[in-house]
Amino acid sequence: MSEETKQVVAETPTPKHLFSQRFRGYFPVVVDVETAGFNAKTDALLEIAATTLSMNEDSGLFTLDETMHFNVDPFEGANLEPAALAFTGIDPTNPLRGAVAERTALTDIYKMIRKKMKAAGCQRAIMVAHNAAFDLGFVNAATERCNLKRSPFHPFVSFDTTTLSGLALGQTVLAKACATAGIEFNNSEAHSALYDTEKTAELFCHIVNKWQQLGGWPLEQADEPTEQSIDPTEQDKD
């Protein structure tokens, strides 16, 4: 390769992935947690699942990509609310759960996210969840407990499918939103992090894809203002 050719190659901009342009460089990752209560600081994290998404570069439509799921051992001194355990049906003492430490679960999930995020050309992950503040709160608290210095997730920005489905489908309950969207939902399998994560991912993809199909994305680029379109009263303002 000649020096001139090398210079041309070096100066050629790297094409942006369509994925990275869809959410301003954010990489949406769908998450669900099952817990032993509502307090992220004191109550145990018992299950976590994360689903990454892929985007068809031709159609721009999203589909589910890869899911990672862990049963998690309660951290030392964690509170276990009986009502929460009865609701989820989780027995934290059951050895057949094959539970791992919080640090193991988060480290493996974060490794997967970073790999997929880099491949999509994105800079930061953003959590997608149903009632996202709850799930993000528990993930942030566990990350802090484990002294993990770098979380791929934005610490407070999230995409909440409760809000999105309320807008798009007129429903806020996950099962009802899925039913309205034509997504099969089995209530007997609900409140499993693995099942709820993948159903939430299907719901998110349905809403985002439908918005595109209705013409909501990509946005039309506004024309550059011309001299005639500029308000003359604004011209002298610096």
C-alpha cells in the first residue's frame, strides 16, 4: 500500500452503526430483577436477567439478541421480607437454585454488555425495564456493594416500558401490555427474572418498531435556515 493510499484510508471516516444513531449512542439493555423486598440498600437481590438487542441494519427493526440469567445468593446481612418471598415463590435457601454471588452475576453480565455495546458502536448502556427505577436502583446498589468501579449503565437515565406501553398501548401492567401488543404472556411463568426480562424485551421492540413503521423514525432533518427565514429582529442579537 502506497503512502498516499494509507493517508486516504486514514482520513476516511468510520461509518456509524445505525444502532448507535437510534438512541444517541446509548445501548439499550433489558433487565429484570427479583428481590426480597423494596429497599435496594437492605433487601436481597435474588435473581437478575439481562437481554441485549440487535438491530437489522437494512430495516432498522429491533429483535432480541442474547439473554443472561443468574439466581443470586443474598448478600451478607441482607433482609428477606416474607411477603416478598411468598409473592415471587423464591426460596433463597434452596441449594438447587445454583445461586452465585452478586459480584459474579454482575461481572459476567457487564462483560456481555460491554462486548455487545462495542460491536454496536455505542458508548453507554441504558437500562430498559418495567418500572425501571426499581430495577436500576437494585442494580446500582449491588454494583456499589461489590465495589465494581465501572458499571456500563447510565446511573439514572433509563427507558421505562411502563411509561412507553402506557403511551403506545394504553396499558401499564406488563401482562396486559403484552396482550394488547399481541405478545404471548403466561402468568404462571411471570415473576421469574428470565421470563419477565424477555417479555419486557419483546414489548420494547414492539413499541420501538411500531413507532418506526408509523413514520416516527428517522426524524426528518430540518432545513438550514435561510436569510429570508431568519427573523430580522434576531439578526443584531449576539
